[in-house]
Amino acid sequence: MTPYRLVTFAADGTDRPGLLVGDRVLDLVAATSQGHAGTAHGAPTDLRGMIEGWSPRVAARVQSMADAGLGDGPGTYALADVELRTPLRDPSNLLCIAANYRAHADEMG
């Protein structure tokens, strides 16, 4: 199994959801429109939509794309040629955990 990361990246002035494998980024919208690795047409156009629709089937397809390698085909970019963005805009939940939380709580009484 090839390790990968889901990212939001900017290329040509547009933010897109992507699959980062090594030093290559695959535009998941472009991959979907081209039927890359059996993806269905009409997939989410942002990372939030992809995560909200996550299922074992989606996980298998994403892993299949990562395992196949990204190469230099359409919709692929060198990591150096894109700008990574905040993965999720306006998250619905924000969790903050400090390493010293217990000690801090004790301090505050």
C-alpha cells in the first residue's frame, strides 16, 4: 500500500482537492472527469465533500490511484509547482488539545 495524503492545493489560481503521493499531486476533480482508476463522474469538487462522502469504496479507489502512481499524466503536478492550502475551509469542529492540559487544569484549580 502506497502512503498518500489528501490535500487542497492551488494551481493556475484555482483551489482543488488533491492526492499527494511522494512529490506528485493529482487533481482529484480532473482525475474524476477522466475516469482515473474507475472513479465515478460527478465526484465532490472540494476536500470537505470528499471526506463527507468517504466510504470503503472511496477509500479503495483512492488507494488504487496512489498504488498506480501519479506519473506525468493530465491533472498531475510536481509538488514544487503547486501551493498547498488549508485542507478544509471553515471546519465544522475545531478540537484543540494541549500537551500540558492536565497540568494547566490543576494550575487553574
